[in-house]
Amino acid sequence: MYQIKGLRLPGMDVQTSELSYLDWCGDALAIGLFVDDYEVVDELQSLNNRLNGMVKELINEVGFDGKEGSITATRLGSNSPIKKLILLGLGKHETFKLDGLRQAAALATKAAQKEKSKILGLSLPPWNSDIPLSTQSIAEGIWLSSHQDNRFKSDPGETKNVLEQVSLLGLTDQTSTLVRAQQIVSGVILARELVSAPANVVTPASMAETATTIAHTHGLELEILEQSDCESLGMGAFLGVAQASDLPPKFIHLTYNPPVTPRRKVAIIGKGLTFDCGGLNIKVAGGSIEMMKVDMAGAAATLGAAKVIGQIRPKDIQVHFISAVTENMISGRAIHPGDILTAANGKTIEVNNTDAEGRLTLADALIFAEKLGVDALLDLATLTGACVVALGDDIAGLWTTDERMADELKTAANLAGEKVWQMPMEEKYFEGLKSIVADMKNTGPRAAGSITAALFLKQFVKETPWAHLDIAGPVWTEKERGYHQPGATGYGVRTLVNWILAL
């Protein structure tokens, strides 16, 4: 028998096996089927004969037609070489996407867990005949759907994951691909757990500690600017937001340096508000204030991507991972509506809404990043509720001054299964940000709020190609969604990694 090779993550061993589903034996067998596959796939007919007609019987009994996201399972007889059979619908061949493999793998994993199976054989077709990318995506779906975050429960109870081993059938040795999947999943899980943790656990100091651990573990260069350092650099916008908090701000700068002279240099800037009460323009209870621990999801994705890149170590790309981390709080030191702040480039900002604080921290971070002499700047932030109104909970907004970056990021997001939609940079809307007493206000009219937020950020980038991702919608889910459990999704990590690796 072929020696199966794989990679172990805690509680879950994912392997590849050259065995087809016709020859595999074990607790549960899951097979992905396109619409009407049963009528044309000879192997499926052979499996039906091997299982004494149970495949056809199951299909006919439930009316299974291969519709995308559909699933059915049955227990087989005690004498069967397979104890349970799971059929997964993949939809139509012509509309099948790479992320369909992650979704199908997650469905199979959760179904096997529900059936209390310890060993699962999984057979899914490759996407566009790309075996490594398909294998990676399947492994991501398995591991991400299995992740449970019970850190803050006094009695987390028994884990739901009884599944110990998954064999990806019909594949030669894909160990290096599984290693890549594990590296990416580790960054997504880091981002999930940072975002899910409450603000009394994830603080500016603990974010800096996380960055320190990443730097030491994966060989990245680290610079932590303290408040006095930021004052010396004139970061009045960032420090204006930070001044009401009892917790000192941290400006985090991680750098991945390749082993050779870099061909390209890029900077990723993540919004890092570990809690945002809105300042004196306080948010209302029952609206959004209780969820404002998630306002550092951009920084979490940035750190997650740093962890992944530190493991993959691309050969000729230098990457800077930056976040201006603080809280936005209320105290006698808080900025007032109407105050004027001066950013590090000398531009003045009238604060007409203290709850539009993220863009103030990003302004100084963008200025800092551009001075590093990079070829491209990318920021991501839970920046506006307006973007959620426009695009909903699943899609991030994309604004950019560079169409090449737009194409790169849309391709990266598509491979990641993380949806983005390019939005307009309508320059005339900047009129709404003009101030009588300063260079600009930090918010404009209610209409087109996500666009004016992007236009505000654009004022702090001189010439470098730049893109902005508003990720306010997809960083959190209240319900189980594909390979995401309820809670933080880790959105952005895979898109960032894909973008960097494709440069």
C-alpha cells in the first residue's frame, strides 16, 4: 500500500493518498459531485456496484442533484468497507470556483464530525487542473472549519472535533503543499483569535508582544515606536486619538527582509484600534459599541500575514507590516469635536467627529510607510459602516489610485475566496471634507461615506501606488458560514499573502 504522507496540526492529520475512492476503506467517504455527475462518471457507477447499489439509492431517496452546497449522508451496512457515505454538491462545472473546494472540504469535515467519524476519505476534483493549488485550498477548508476558539469559557467541554485523520484521495505526495496550507491557516487563526479576544486581553501592549513573538519566531525585523517616538515624528493625528486612553499607544513596524536584494518593496498598513468607544461622539449601546473589539481587524490581518510570510520567506520581496495601535476612549484628555490635529506631513485636520478615528491613525501610518521608499502601499481597515451598507457583510470595498494594484488585489482575493469590489475614487466628493479652519475635516456628508473616507486617506500618500481595503463587513460573522465558525473570520490574511507572493 502507498505510504501516505501528510502534516499534523493539533487534533487533525491531513494527508494525501494515491488510492482512489474505489479502493479506500475507512469510517466515512465523502465525494464531491457536479450536477448530474452520477449519469456520466464511470467510477461512481463502479462504487455503486461495490456498495451494493447504495450510491444510487441515496441519490434517488433524497433527490440529490449536485447543487452547490448540497450534502447528504447515509450509514452503510456493518459489512461494508466504508461505514458512512457523504455526497457533496459542487454545482455546475462551468461556474465552479476555487473557493468551492474550501467550502466542500468544510462541509465534508463537519459532516464527518457530526457522524462521529474518526477517519475521513475525501475525493474532490481539482480546480482548473491545478493540483497543488486545489490541494492547498482543500486543506485550508478542513483546518479552518475545524478551528474552535474556547479560550474564554470556564468549561469549554469536550471538543466537537472527533475527526482525527483526513485522506485526500487520488493524489500523489503533496507534503510541501500541505505545509503551505498549514502556514497560511496559522496566520488566519492568529488573526481570528486576535479579533475575537476582548479589549481587556488584546491591548496595544499585547499587540506589540504578538509582533515581538512573530519577529523572534520567524526572523523578521521589529521596531516598536513608543509615544515619545511618535511625538518626535510629529504624528499628531495618531496621538490625538490615543491621548484619552490610559493605555500607551504602540506603533508597530515589522519588516520581512528577503535573502537577496529585493526586486520589489511593499508596505501593508492595518488599522489597530483595540477598542473604539467613539470618543466624545460616543457610540450607542445595542448599536455597535459592544463589538468594537473588532476595530483592530486590519492590524490582526497584517500580523497574520506577517506570520505567514515569515514562514514562507519569499526570495526577493521586502514587506513592511505596520500598525498604529491604540484605543479610542473618553477621558478629560480626550480630543473634542472641533479640535485641530496636525499629521506628520504637516497637514491639519479639523476633527468634526471623534468616531472617525481610524483614518486619523492611518494617516500618520501611511506617511511613515511611504518614507520607507516602497513600491506600493496597501492599507486595510474596519473603516466605515457606510461600506457595510453598500456591500454587506461578505464583501470588502477596494479603492485605489493604481489600476495595476486593483487587478493584482482582485486576483489575490479571488484565489483566497475573499470577496472585494472596486469602488470609485470620486474626486469631487472631497469638497465635503473641506474645512473653513483647517486643511480638511475628518468626515464629510453622510452620503458616500466610504468614498470620502478613502479620499481622506489619499491626502496622506504623495506618489506611491496605493490601495485601500475597507473590511468592516467580512471580518465577523454571527452565524456559521462555510469554513468560518461564528465569530472572527480572519478576513484579509489570505488575500495579503496571495498578493505578496504574486508580486
